[in-house]
Amino acid sequence: MSNLENLIEKIKEDAENEAKSILEAVNKEKNALVKKKELEAEKKKVEIIEKAEFDNNLLRERIISKAEVDSRNILLEEKQKIIKRVFTLAKENLGNLDKKEYSNYLKSKIDSLDLKGTETLIVQENMRDEILKLNLPYDISKDEFVEAGFLVKDEDIYINYKFNDLVDFYKEDLLNDVAAKLFER
């Protein structure tokens, strides 16, 4: 029996050695798999962090860009309000010329025109008496008046020197100059 026992013992020993070998191989494979998964997880973690940083930077740039655009729009809006106010004040100031300034302006404009002498001047009501004192060779309307400035009327033809219309007419030409003067750096 000793041979049988030796054989059984040998089979047991071989089985244990093979079990150890299999266990070692399984542990090795398990460790390799765990290591591989750890590396994949680390790579995935890095990718997630990089994407989050990229998204964060992109979002921050978008927020800053939008804030800059909004800021420029607000500034532009405020500048436009100021420019509009300047033209409104110009109209008001022209409408409030004193009698001497008004009559000098009217006379200089009339003198620069090639008129026939049959025209009628339509002036501001509060300036009519002052214009009559100039003894101009034109009729001065008694019943038609303008708010500010004057008109030269010859039948159905009008030459318009109404201040509001003149300011509006020259506004586009003056916009850049006015803005440059107001917002010089």
C-alpha cells in the first residue's frame, strides 16, 4: 500500500502544486486586471478633469465676452442718449437766440441768397418786430410764423431755415464730430 499511498501523496502534492500555480496565475491575472482598470480609471479621471477645465474655461470666456458686449452696448446706448441730448439742446439754444443774434443770422442768410424781391419772410412771432426794423425789401408775414428760424416763401416754393429742420438735416454730417468732441480720450 505504500506505493498506493505514495501515489496518492504524489497526486495530492501535484494537485496542490497545480492549485498553487493556478492560484498564482489567477492572482497575477487579477492583479494585472486591477492594474489595467486602475490605469483606465486614472486615464478617465484625467480626461474628465481636463474636459471639466476646458468647459470651465469656455464658460468663463463666454461669460466674460457676454459681459464685455453688454458693457459696450450699455456704453453705446448712454453715448447715443448724450448725443441726442446735445442735438436737442442745440435746437433749444437756436430757438432761444436773442433778437440781435436772430436778426443778424436772418440778414446774413438773406443776403447770401439770390432773391427776386417778391418773397415773403415767415419768421418767429416774437422776432417779427425786430425783423421789421431791418427794413428788408421783403414782405414779413403777419399771420404765418415758425417756431424757430425762418422760411423764405415765393408762391408755392419755400426755402427752409427752420432751426429744427436744419439741425436734423445736418445731424448725420455732424454726428462723428460731435461724438469725437464729447468722448475724446
